[in-house]
Amino acid sequence: MNIGSFLAFFSLIMVSVAVYSLSRKYRVPYSVLLVLFGTILVPIAGIPAFSFLKGFDLTPEILFFVFLPILIFESAYNMRVRELAANIRAVSWLSVASLLISAAFVSAGIFFLFRLIGFDIPFIVALLFGSLISATDPVAVLALFKEYGAPRRLSLLFEGESLFNDGTSFALFLVVLEIFLRGYSGWGSVVEGVVLFVVMIIGGTLFGLVMGVCFSKLIGRVSDDENLEVTLTMLSAHFTFLLSEVLSEHMHLFGMEFRFSSIIATVMTAMVIGNYGRAKISPRVEEYMEKFWGYFAFISNSLVFILMGILFASLPIRFGQFAIPILLTILVVMAGRAVSVYPVVGLLNRSGKEREIPMSWQHLLSWGSLRGALAVIMVLLIPEDATVRGWNYPFTVREFVTALTIGCVYFTLFFKATTISRLMKRLGVGSLHALEEAQYHQAKSLIHAKAISALERFLDRGYVDTNVYEVLRKEHDAGYEESQKRCRAFFSESDPTRAEQALHIYAIGIERHFLRVLFRYGEVTEPVYKRILAKLDVQQERVEHAERQIVSLDEVFREDWIEQFVRFFRRLLLGKTTNEVSIADRYAYYRAQGIISKKVAIHLSSFLSGSGFDTFGNRAILEKVIEQYGSFREDAEKRGAELFSANLKRLEALNETFGRRGLFKAEESVLDDLTENEMITPKLSVMLRDELHEREYSTAERRG
């Protein structure tokens, strides 16, 4: 690469920044504007002064091996396996059954419709297009969902379908491409294609799971080093993707070529690291990790979509001769999506195996099926000179499929993506449900109360004068009174359980916060952390669906399927493993539950001192929840004391450990304040921190 290529690369990022600002200002989907600006850049690049913009090409290799693993990993890493498991039938039906139906419908549709207009094409070409155009890209839709507040489950269905849909679509495309290049030889080709498709899905899944476990273990070995941990996650994405491709090139059995789906393998690796491996990531690194991958995905998405626009505008294709075929194709693809969504979701709803998917959500699933980067990647993988018997046109198969694909991508980006917000409003998908409305009123009241407390401190410390204080205090007093009034009105008019539900979710949030603090400073082990976190996840799900609450600290929750796989994998490699919880972990569990419950009770009790209990419905509801957490605390402390008495010698050392870690936390906090406020030099900060950590590690080694 020359200097012009680097200049083009960074210029495109600069354009992406400007486009992002415009998308926020004018509330237009970011990916839509990127493609539009990419298209505009082509004639600009024709000006001699800007000719360097042509220096960075969107090649299939860059898209496939650099950007795609990043985009896949970032989405799958943040997907919660418990939520996915609760909707696994919907996600799997949409990503496999719907995809196959759509591909078959589109292939047959354009094959017969094109014949009617005298545009006769071989069926294998129609099948090639049908397999690649069925992959959905939810980037623009999910961005709008966040902006308009779509239900979390609907976002999960879109993203889950897209992730697994990408893998199955790509596997299907490769099978069809193989038949296209080698030629169709009867039922043997069909059987071979079906076997190859199944092996790609299953093989990719298993390979991704194994890679995810291995990289999770590696991350656990380098804890407390954000550079190494982030680097390992990046390597896990690209290594999994590339190794899947390498293995696929060399796997032959009974004269057949076997492939792993690199996309599905990367999805599974990311999900394992994002769920099982997340607890192995240092707590102080986890937030940094999410920001890194969010930024990495932002840059990748920006470059992919803007380069797509440049690629489309610079292709030597005369779209005028494809106008009618493109129009018919768009109609067929839309119909194919509808045919693949409504009947499949209807059957799923009738089965009663999962919560029903409302008709309004089905409309969005059908209309929000955008096409994007993966469809372009698949088009670019078709050899330029590839042809098939019966193809008698002056343009190549790749040019023909590219024209149809570009037409569909442009239609979904410039028409579907820009109208989906209006459809959401019309369907009422973004409107608040009862529990969200309760939380909304509570949040506004708490925000104003916090602002009033801050103003009091500002006045005492002389940060604001009396006049400014009175003006701001008057504004927030009025806001607080208004929000309290709305809270009282809402809770008196609605189901009284809504206030208690919202308060429980607020309390669970406090529990999560203090659990992370305990985990960060080593006061709970990974198994204890995961056990309490699973309890909180189940507890919140039960609260949101008004189901039976957790009443016992010893209630056992089934491990998610990734944890089960890890246990099976460990048993396979190391022999027998035990599920028995150690005495130390049991004691740490009760101790942590006691601390967390106490923190929640103290925090909620602070609302009883004023009129703030109106925020949570009424005083009786607040007192009831405080009493529940008081009972949890007493139960935890009682069980912990009994366990300690029965195992005095074994647990005395553990108590000393907890005491030392508590002091370490306090010492580190003081050092952080001194460093942040520049009360000591960076050199002293490093020296003191090294001494602090060295003492902690040496103490841990002596205990070990």
C-alpha cells in the first residue's frame, strides 16, 4: 500500500465522522447516509485533487477476512445466552426455516417471472441469487430500535435471526456456488449439497464452541491486563474465522469436501466469551472491553457501508438494461420475506412453546429485513468469468447477480430503512408498556431528587451563589413535584403491582452493582459470582413477567447451555468433574448475599426519611420490599454463621482474606483519588500501586 491508500483510508473515516453527525442531527439511519455519501464520492474522486480516494479498494478479502469477523463478534459478544435460550425456537425458525423458504421462493419467483418478460435464465443462477439475498442486515434497524425504544425481545429476535441467518445463508450460498461451478449432476449433487450444508452448520457450531472455551481460559490466565485481554478477544474473532476457512480447505472424507461455517463458528466463539468467559475478564477491564468493541464495530461498519456506496457507483454495469428485472426482483424479494415470516411465526405462536410474537412485531420482521454487507461479500465471491450452460447474454453471471443485489440493497436502505420509524410509530411498537411507564415516572423523580441534593452541596461549598441556587432549586423543585404527582396518579390508576415490580427491578440493579464491586476485589470467586448473577437474571425475568418471586437463597437454577457444554468439554478432556460446591464458596455465597441485601435495604430506607416514597407507589410498598431484603440478609447471615461455626478452622483464614481484600479496596481507592487529582506524580503513583499489588499477590501466595 502507498501513501495514497493510507490517505484514502483516513479520509473515509473523516467522512464517516461527518456523516454520523449529520445522521444524528437529521435523524436519518447512519448506514443509509454512508452508502449515499459513498456513491457521491465516486464523481468527486474523478477530480485530480481528490483522486487519492480511489486508493482504498473494497476487495472481497478485506470484507470477508477483516471486517466481517469484527461485526459478527461484536454483535454476538453482547448477546445474553439466557435471553437467547428463552427465544431459541423463534430465532432458529427464522434463521433456518424462514431463510430456506425465502431462498426457494425468490429463486422460483425470479426464474418464472423473468421468463414471462423474455429474460430466460438458468435456474441455478436464480438459486444463486436467492441464496445470497436472503441474508438480513439489522444494523440500521437496530439503531432505530435503540432510538425509539423498541422492546428488548424484539431487538433480540432481529439480531439473533440476523447472526444465525448470516451463517446459514452463507453456507447455503457456498453449496449452491459449488454446484454452479462444478455443474449439476442429478440427485448426487443434491445429496452432496445437503450433507455439506448440514456439516457446515454443525461443524461450525462445535468448532466455535471449542475455540470460545479455549480463548476464555486464555483470557482467565492473563487477568488484570486490559491490553492482553482485549487483544485475545480480537484474536479469538479472527483466528476462529480464519482457522475455519483453513480447515475447510483441507477436510476431505469419502471423496467429499467438508467445510465449517466460519460465520457460525465466530458467532459461537463470541457468545461463549461473552457469557462463560465474561466472568474471566477482569471486572475493571469489562467496561473497557465493551467500549473497545463498540468503537471497533463502529469503524468497521462505517468503512463497509461507505465503501459499498463507492463500489456500487463505480461498477461498469449499465443499470438501465436491468431496470425491469430489478423492479420485479424487489417485489419478489419482499413477497418472499413475507411468505417466510408470517406462516413460520404463525406456526410458532400456535405451538405455544414460547411467548407469542405479536402481529405488529411480525410486520416489522417482514418490513425490516434489510440487505447489506454480507450480500455484497457473497456477490464478490462469484468468479468474474464464471458461466453456465444456457447463459447467452453479453454480460456475465456475476454482473447480472450484482445488478439485482445492488437494486435490492439500495431499495432496502433508501426506502425500507427510512420508513421503518414511521411504521414503528404507526404500530405503537415504541410506546411504553405499563412496567416501563412506572419506571419512567420513578426515574424522573429520582433524577430531580438527585439534582436537588447536588445543589445543596454546591451551595454549601460555594460552587454557586444564592441567586443561581434559588433559580435552579425552583426549577428542580417544580420538576420533582410534577414527577411525584405523576407517580401518585399513575400508581393509583394502574395495577398496584406495577409499583412493586418497578421497585424490585430498581433493587436488583443495586444488587448487580455491589456484586460487581465484590467480584472486582476478589471477595467472591467466579463460581459464586456466576451463581448470584444467574439468580439476579432469573429474578428480574420473573419480576418483568409478574411470576413467582425467589423466596429462598438456596433455590437452584439450571445452568445455561454454554456452561453445560463447558462442563461436558472438561469432562471429555480431564475425566470426571464434580458439581459439588466447596465449603469456602458456600460461605462466600452467603456472605455476599448478606452484604448485597444489606446495601439494598440501606439504600431504599433512605427514601423513607422524606416524601420520596411516593416515587415507589406508597410507603407500604417501599417498607414491604425493604422488609423482604431484611429477611434475605438475616437468612444469609444465619446460614453463613452456622457454616462458619461448623468449619471454624477452614473458614477463619478465608475471613482474614476478606478483611485484607476490603483494606486493599480502601487503599486502592485512596491511591486512585491521589492520582486522579494530581496530588502525587505519575512516577509515585506507579511505585505505590506496584507496592500495593505486590503485597496483595504475596499475601495471596502465602495463603495458597
